[in-house]
Amino acid sequence: MASSQTLTTLFIFSLLTISYAATDPFKLPKPSNIIHFPIRKNQTSLQYYTTFLAGNPQSRTEVNALIDLGAQAVWFDCTSYVSSSYKRAACGSNRCKKALGSVCVGCNSTPRPGCSNNTCGVYAFNPLTEYLTAQELGEDTVSVTSSNGYYLGLSYDVPKFQFSCADTGIVEGLPGDYTKGLVGFARTDVSLVSQVSSVFGLAKKFALCIPASTDKGLGDIFIGGGPYYMPPREEDLSLDLSSTPLVINPVSTAPIFSEGDASDEYFINVKSIEVDNKRVAFNSSLLSIDSNGVGGTKISTVVPYTILHSSIYKPLVKNFVKAAAVDGIKRVASVAPFGACFDAKTAPKTLNGPAVPDIDLVLEGINIWFKLYGSNTMVEVKKNVICLAFVDGGAEPRTSIVLGGHQLENRVLEFDLAASKLGFSQPLQLWNTSCSQSRLF
């Protein structure tokens, strides 16, 4: 008679066999040089984070790090980090200059990661607490996983991966007790994307599939381009993306920068906003970036909900409330920080969330719309109460529109740095799938 352990093993094997057979992997391309990282969502902070292994193979450390699309570099807590392959960057060295190092740091205790003399110091910034500090720049090996866009593949080492060692002060405020660092995706030589793509000679592009929840599976970071598959859909989503140019803000938006530096964050041109195909009236000059770097539209993964200039926010809410009333959706008392809330029982549920008026961002290009349905425009704040998930950013924000995480979830977003364009899919719910996937080896 078979043991319970044997039966369990056979059961798991049968499940894997069924899963592979159901998706017919023989129709899929052979494993390519795409590099994959997972995305997890912290439901309390509404922040997204990823996981990777750092250090020499004998004593690797698992690092959970906040995902910040606009951050310039990578940093994590080195308090308990031990690795024989770790090396510091000397102050004034070429590596230091490449990493935007501009200060020297040191201390008097026994040398260790995060504490040595005449070491290159780079600025690390926590966007959630706005904590800024100069930290030691070092390098070590990081382990990454390949993918063919559908399954995960082999693991590879990225040697001489550059990061800064964080102190306990900057780590405070990160989601959960387990997140101890940050990975930046900005257009710099030391971002996660630049370092990984350079080592493997990959295309200068990356894609995000940001999950609304990770209870049933994880989201995806793909470095190097497509294909992108979201089971059970077998078609490559990289072939079905709309695109709009990425634009450069002439003035840096980083916490520390030199005069004349352009921003390395990601901006797009929103030409107008529509509610149920009717244009929202406001001063369109707010959508342009002026010579001081003010205005325009930025994409952010650390802002939970889209933030709008008051002159855009107020007419948007007014138009939405009016259109919702026409559809028989009952308005209820607002719940901070949202300005318009509704009785969820009066908004029927659909594949794309509550049946509420659509919001379209009309983008630069020919017939290019970033369409927002109920799943991306509404948030449930308590039982039977849903609110319009946009926030008033006041009368003088630096950026007129900051597209936040809730509006980015459950669609593929491809940042092509070589072509300077953003590609994006329609919401994945339209294909009965999502960004919450379980990718098997």
C-alpha cells in the first residue's frame, strides 16, 4: 500500500501534468532570454514589491523590495547582510560616477556593508516617508530567473550588480515587516532594468503586469521585451498593444539633481479626458509640461490612486456624478480621501468591475485611448459603498496628473526605452484573465 507522502507526490504531479496539458506548451515559443521578477501587492499599504536573491551562492539573502517606477537605483537594508563576494565602490571611482555618486561616506566601526571609510556615497530615497540619505555604494551577485513569457525557466547570476546599503531609518515605512529595500526602474545606468538588460544584452524595454491582488497568483516584471502570456489566454499580448510616446520632462523630478538635468521618470501626453465619450472641460495647458518642469502626466507605482490637479479633478467628478445619475447609480456620502461615492447595489457587477461610466484618457497618437472601466475607476471602501478612485492633488501640484497603481492594474504596460514609447493592453478582464498568475517552471 502506498504511503501518504507518495500519494501526495503523485497527486501534485498529476495536477502539474494537467496544467501543462491544458495550456498545450508545445504551441509556445522555446524559452527566450526574457528575465522575470514577480510582483506582490501589500493589501494594507496598497504598495507593490518584488523579491530577488543577493550575495554569493553559499549565503544568499532574500530581499523584498518596493517597486518604484521613478526611482533611479536599487537599495536595501544591509544590517544583517553577509556575503564574501560583496565589494564596495571607492569614492571618485568610475563605478561611483556611473551610479550618480557625489559624496564620500565612512564610519569608525569594523568595516562591513554599509560602514567603511572613503566609500562612494549615493543618495537613497524612500518615496513613502520622503526620507533621503547618502548610503554606501556596493556591488554583489544577484540571482534572476528567465522566462519564455509563459513559464519560468533557468536561474542566472548577474555579477557586479550595483546597489546601495540602506540604514534602518530609510527602511521605516516600507510595506510590512518583510520589505527591506527598493528597486528603481528609471532611465539611469543603475536601475534594475538597465543593469539586468546590459548583462544579458537584452532589448532596452520592460513590461509590468500589476496585480489587483496576489491571493491567487503573482504579477509580472518582464525585462527584455515580449512575448507576454496571461493564462488561459494563449495569444501573445505583446502583439496587441496600443502605444503612445514617452516624453521627457526637461527638469529633473528626483529628490537630488544638478541644474540642467532632465527627469528620468516616465511621462506621457494626455490630450484630453472623457467621461462616457464626453470631454471634460478644463484648462488644457495643465496637460503640457512647461519650461520649469511643471504640468503634464506622470506614471507612478507608489501612488495608490491617480492624483489630479484640482482644476481637473473637480470637473471630472462633476461629469462622472452626472453620468452616473443618468445610469441610475445612487450617490451616497463621500468617504475620504475620495470625493464621490455610490451605493454599490445600484451599479451592477460586470467582468470589468462595477457598471459605471467609463473614463478615457485620450493620448498622443491616432485614436489612442487609455480606457478605464469600473475595475480601475472604483474602489470598495466599505460594504455596499464604492468610490471614484481619484484624489484631489490641490491647486499647485508639480505634476497635473499622476497615474497611480489602481488605474494601472490588470493590464500589460510595456516601456520601450529605445523607441521611447509606452505600449499598453486593454484590461485583461476582457479576456477573462488577470495579472495574478501562477507561473510554473
